Amino acid sequence: MRYVSCRDDQGSVADESACFHLPKPSATEMCTVTPCGQWKALEWSSCSVTCGQGKATRQVICVNYSDQLVDRSECDPDDLPATEQECSMSPCHPNSHDYGRPMPPFLYPDHRLKPHPGGSPNRNRAQIPGGNQWRIGPWGACSSTCAGGFQRRVVVCQDENGYTANNCDEKSKPMEQRSCESGPCPQWAYGNWGECTKPCGGGTRTRLVVCQRPNGERFTDLSCEILDKPPDREQCNVQDCPRDAAWSAGPWSSCSVSCGRGQKHRSVYCLSKEGRHVEEENCKHLAKPNVQKKCRGGRCPKWKAGDWGQCSVSCGRGVQRRSVQCHSSTVVCRTQCTKTCGEAARFREVLCVDEEEQPCALPPCEYIWITGEWSECSVTCGKGYRQRLVSCSEIYTGKDHYEYGYQNMVNCPGTQPPNIQPCYLGECPISASWRVGNWGSCSVTCGVGVMHRSVQCLTNDDQVSSLCHVDLKPEERRTCHNVHDCDLPRNCKDVKNLDGATEDGEYFLQVKGKTLKVYCSGMQTDSPKEYVTLVNGDAENFSEVYGYRLHNPTECPYNGSRREDCQCRKDYTAAGFSSFSKVRLDLNTMQIITTDLQFAQTHDGRPVPYATAGDCYSAAKCPQLPTPHSIPVGSPAPPVTLMDPALSPGDTSPPYWHPPLLCSYATFSGDIFQRPG
């Protein structure tokens, strides 16, 4: 795509109507991109052993979208499917070492009963003597999409049959959490303002505003803080346009060529309502008439060659001849004069040229003033002006009717008729509107104060009026914050040391150049902590890990809705429900410390960190509620498909692991926090 605009000869943006006589260039163009390659996995081979644990292999090739083989460099190496996998056959003879026993596939993300492709026998277990071993699930999503975060996974202790156990070696327990880095957060970036669409009377100008990382990688607007998005358009040239001048166009000149394509020209002036020439700036708010246009002077003569004659000799070197003449598309043979007065010419036909001219004398010419129709009045009420076209023309009277040709104004006799006259369409109705002045300075130099401005109801001739609607009156005063000269504390420890405060409560702090209300806790200690009071309280700020799961993990109960009265059990050890009235704030990083539970209440199960959510319910592809992006802030989390890998002894069908979905629901009172995830 590209931007296409109509420009005048000074390069300024003009109304599109001024370019209507020219073909408009295309603003869009089709483009093609070479198709990417994609991996295609062939069939698995048979197992490498006849009993116990073995391996199966397969070939993976790179093809295009027509399923034709292409070079492997055309495919993404990060998406390469596994080329080998474990396979389990019937158990080997009891006397042999039974190392080939198939591993229970409880923790594999594949929905088949065989292990996940590309796996290894020890990938998901850390075995200790006695048969008990640690089993691990896949790493979950990063808790933050930028600026670093953490990942979690489930680690459980199981015996050799896949049942829950308690006596695994704690020293060899795999880690349940690790840090992850996703690059810097995108920020708003913007370009320079473009040109105003109007020179006066209130136009608009635009600029490019994008959400991107420092390296130029672009994201959707939802990836940046939408409330901080800089404006991409604004008003400009709001001053009123002058109303006492208009463009006046003179007559077109004759075509610049006698044949082929040429141009006609005319003069365009800016005239006041009295008919005087004024600066063109007074007419810039009006579309300027064209000063030139294309014209055609008939077809030009061209050379015409005849056929070649015979060779001048019958042998040896000779010559051939042909006739070459200059021809016009229309052969004219006339002797009459071209005009009936003044200087003119007459023509006759000659050999190689269709026309030849010689002077001829005629009586003097006659000139008259020609006037056009008056235009509409320039206003709809009050005093305005009308205008018309006035030109000096030469009369040709040698035919049955008059023909006119535009001439210089000095050739016509007498005084030029007026081309502008005043008009009056009655008094304009009185209208009034609210007018506001500029805001004054803040009433205080530190903290919260008040600003004032003047608000008056004025008529269109600037007289004080009472006709304005009271409900539409703009505000005359508003609050203001002035933190430039404030000597506010920067953290709760400063509140304690500088102000001598010892009670927990809300205090004003200067944070990142802004005045922020922060709750200080532990003011009787040497290290008080900073908290943010959540606007909607713990009723709409909570974290939950749902503890119920189905006896049959492959069904979707009640059309996918989350219910406790179905065939399910509540035995998920990580389940819990915690609500929050305040959250801990790290003033150095401006991030929420999600694991601080001082102002949290756990209503069920284990404490759940702030901005954490998860469900252990069904392994089937059940209908889901809207995605978190479309849920209003403060709404409860939708059900998430996730299942705990641990099974009770009575289970007969294996479950499958689904990665957790982490969501955060909170309402903040400030505007300088980073979302925790």
C-alpha cells in the first residue's frame, strides 16, 4: 500500500477535486511471496526389538505446498519432527533383565498411548533405588511475554507402576520452576506530523503510531499499554477562513501547438469583493481553478513513401528509387481568407506541402465586451458578493452567425463591465456558543490543587448572550497535580524516617516523577513494605486453581461448563482459592510481587499466588468460554483444560497432560505499573 494525495504546484495537499482531470495513481498493489517449505514425516519403521523396550525410526523430508520435495533449508529447523521414538513390545523372558518394561505414558503430551516422538527412556524420570522415581511434566508458558519471567512444571513422586509415592530422594528432585527471557517489552513509537488537510477553518493532520520493540519488531496495539498510546491525528489550522475574497479566472489561451497534443493556459487571480487583486493567501481556503489544461491541434502531417522501383541495371551494382511526400490527414485546397477582418491568411495546394500561405488585407475588426451569468451569493445570510466572467472578444462577421475569439482587455471600447457586485440576503439569525479561555496555573506548587479558566456565552458577533444551553457549559475549574517542587518521600521507609509516621496506612509517595498513593505496612519495623490497594477489593481480585477432575477424563460434561455435581473427585493437592485486597509493589522494578500473601485470604485449599489460575478437569476438547483477552478486568477466569498426572489406584485409563493457562485479573489505581503476566 502507499499514500496517494492531490498536491498543488507548491507541493501542499489540495482537495481531490482539483485533480479530477488526471488519472489517480493506484494506492494498492498485489504482491506475491514465495511459499515456505513444510516438514513431512513418513511412516514409522517397525520396532528395533521383538521384546521389551526398543526404538522405531522414520524419515522426515521438506516439501512445498504442492507436496514436491525441496531443499531442507526451506523448512524451519525449530519445527523439525522427531525422527525416532521409543516402542514397547511384549515383556522379555522372565530370566532376562527386564529393562525393556514400557514406561507409563502419564506425563507425555501426545494423545496416543505410546511415548511422545523424540523421547528418551529417562527424559521424564529421575530414578532412585527401590523403584520410586520423580516424574516431570512439560514446562508451562512463560509468566511474562517480555522483560523476563518464570516457567513452572509439575514434579511428582511415583512408584514403578505409576502410582503416587512419598519416599523419593529429595536431593535428586528436578526443579519445578525456572526463569525465562522473552526480550524487552514493546513501547509506543511515533513519526512526524504530516501536512494539514486544510489551510484554515479546521483541518486534520496525521502521523504513524506503532507498538514495537527497540529493534523495530512490530506488535499489535494490545501488546502496548493502550491508555498510553500517543494520538495519531489532531486538529490543525483552526483559524477562521477569510470570506471577502475569491478566485477569478481569465479566458483560456489558444492551443500551444497547431497539430498534435499541446496545452492551453489562463491567468487566475485572487480578487477582493471590490474587484481588486489581493495576495493569493486570502484565497487559499478555496479550491484554485486550473491554470492549464490539455488541448489537441489536429493531426500532424507525416512522410509517406511509395514502393521501391526496379533496379537501374540488370547486373552489377545499381540503384532503386521511390517517391517520398509530406502528407496531411486532410488535404485542403482553398483560396478564401481565414478571417473577415484585420490581418489573416489564405491557402493554396502545392506539390510537397498541402498548404502554403500568403498575406491578404481586410477591413479592421470589431471588439465587444461579453459577460457571463452572475453566480450565487457568497453567503446564505447577511452581506456577501456575486461574481461573473467578463471578457473582451473579437467578432467574426463573415458567416451566417457570430463567432467570438478572446482578446486582450485593451482592445475593447469603453469601461469594463463589473465582474463582482454586492448582495444581501437578510439579517442572519443570532446564534451563540460557549467560548473558553486557557487554563490558569495550578493553585499549589506541590500536591493536588485547582486550575481556573474563563467560560462565556457569546454570539457570532462576540456579544455576551444568555442563549447557550446550561447543560453544555464547559467546566470552569478542575483539579491539578504539581509534583515538580514537592519534597515527598520516595518509599515507606522515608515516610517513617522523615515524617516520623508509625501507623500502617495510605501515604503519598513520589514514584517515577508522579505522586502515587501507596499503603505502607509494617511501619513499626525497620523495613516497612509498599502495597497497592486494589480498587475493587478482594471481590474481583482473586486467584484460583480448580481442584475437581472427572472420573472419566475423556468426556465433556454439561456442554463444557465447570460443575461440582458431576462424576468427579476433588483430590488435586495444588488446588486452592485466594482473594486479594492489596498487592505488594516493588518500587525499583515497578512490578507486582505475586507471592506476597499478607493481604490475601485463602478460602479453600492451598494459598494461590496473585495472577495465577489453573483447572484440572477434563482431557477432552470441550467447548471453552471466551479467551482471557475478551474478558473484562475483574471477571472470573474461564475454565481451563488441564489434568493432574497423578492417578489413584482405582484408575484404569491414563490421563494426558495439558499445559496450564495463566491469567491475571486486577484493577490498579495507578498508571505506571507493569502487568505481572
